[in-house]
Amino acid sequence: MATNIGMMDSAYFVGRNEILSWINDRLHLNLSRIEEAASGAVQCQMLDMTFPGVVPMHKVNFEAKNEYEMIQNYKVMQEVFTKLKITKPLEVNRLVKGRPLDNLEFLQWLKRFCDSINGGIMNENYNPVERRSRGGKEKCVKGSSKISKSLQTNNMHHPPVTTSNKPSGPKQAKSHAVGGGSNSSAEVHALSKEIADLKVSVDLLEKERDFYFSKLRDIEILCQTPELEDLPIVVAVKKILYATDANESALDEAQECLNQSLGLEADEEEEKEEEAAEEEAAETQT
């Protein structure tokens, strides 16, 4: 099982739209944003589809909104990871914040992992809607079916009253529909064009975002090289990369750290030169 996948693996270059299509097709959902999967429920059901019977789906809350509710889903997921001996760490504190990049990265890993188990083939015997449903919802569905049957029976005994003796009504409705048809079609055409333009803009923004994200990831990998990670300039760069406050720039702190490191190094070099000069003078005197 591909539990440990390197960051340069092709899995992490799968786009947002492909991930959303993968989720929606297999689980019969209609997610439009990656952040909608931040609760962990989707990931739990993906594991349930890949490993039937391993995930206690009755403990998974698909309506989780608050962080404490989401954490319960990730606890279920961690138990499943333990059962399956999956060693990938779950960064719950980052995932429940709903940050798109964190959740996208985890879903990219999950897709790669599930595909390595089932070869990317959907389990046709798996009913995602039925597995998601909980006791209360099932009762509600059963109750509604009984009500609909009773309504059908009443309609058979008491046919609905028609208005066929008033021909003016349908004609008037038809004339209104004809009159407003041209306006509505123009509005639909304009809205469709606007939606198409927005989709193009979103795709361009996503490509630009993915481009810069890949560059940042390359810088991070370079900074984690054992031979370089303790260098002052690398420490300063990592301060900027790992800054958590989005409202403040970490540039000033990084520059200060760099200046302090360079100042210390300059002082050490000066001390070494002074010691060497003193030793040389002592040797000359002897």
C-alpha cells in the first residue's frame, strides 16, 4: 500500500477539479470546493468504499460544522489508519481550519492511496447514499413513502377538481408565457455567458495558484536539505514559509534573524582573527 508518498510524486499534481470529480462520482455528492471536505467525513467514506466494513460509518458526522465535531470524524479516521497500519500522520489542526491547500494535499494523497488499492476502479456494489444514511434519516424516508402512498390512495378515490370549464385561464397563462419568453431567454443567455467567463477566470487563477504553490514546495524541499537547513539564510526563508499569521508579514522577523546570525558570525570571525594575530605575535617574540 502506498501509505508514504513523496511530495514530488505525481499524486500531488492532480488538480482541484479532478479531485472534486473523483469525490462526487464515487460518493454521489455535489461538492464544488475542496474546503467542503474539511470535516473529514468524505475521507472516512472513501476509506469505507476502499475497505468495506472497516469504517464505523454510524460514527461519521456528515453535518459537522464546528471544529470539535470535525475532530470526532478525524478520530474515527485515525482508528481506521491504525487498523490498516497506515503510517501517514493526520494534521488535524490544519485540516479542520478548512484551508484549501492543506485539504487539497491530503485529498491528493488519499486518491493516490485508494487508487493503489483498487486500481482506480469504482466498487459497483457499494451504495454511498445508503452507507451515509443514519437511523433518523432512514425513518424519515420510510415515513414519507407511507405518506405518499396514502396520498395516492386518496387521489384515486377523490379525483382532483379541474378547471376545464374556464378556458380563459390557460389562454391567459399561455399569452403571458409567450410574452415573457424572449426576455427570459435573453437573461438566460447573458447569465450563461457570465458563468462561462467566470469559469475561465477561475481556471486561470487555479493554474497560477498551482504554479506558485509548486515553486514554494520546491523551495521548502531545498530548505529541508540536511546540509543547508541550519544556514542563516535558510532559517530566515523558513520563517517566511512557515509564518502562521496571514495579516502580518514575516519579512521583518526573517531579516532581523538573518542580521543577528550574520552579526554573530562576523564577531566570531573577528575573534578568530584576533586570536591568530596574538598567537603570531607570541611566536615572533619567542
